[in-house]
Amino acid sequence: MTKTALADLYRGYIACLNRQDWPNLHRFVADDARHNGRPFGLAGYRAMLERDFEEIPDLSSTSNA
């Protein structure tokens, strides 16, 4: 993957998070994702993000890539 393609992918991921576009999270997170070394999966990662956004209403991500 080129540096430009990787930067575009990262920006897409950040945009997905900021829109809270959970149905499209699978475009950026694998079904067998791990978090801090433990199996988490896409469903667990999504649940964590949803909880984070619920608990921190003004949460947003920025991209400096």
C-alpha cells in the first residue's frame, strides 16, 4: 500500500468514526480485530466505540496524516 493510499484509508476511518457510521466500520476494522492484545472482533470494537461516544458526547477524532 502506498503512503498516499494508507493516508486516505486512515482519513476514511477517522471520518467514519466522526460520523458514527457504525454500519460501515467493517471497511476499516477486521472481524477478528484485537484490542490491547485480547480478541475483540468487529462487534466488540463497535460496542466500545458506541459506548465511548455515548459517554463522551463531544468526542471527535482528528486527522493530521
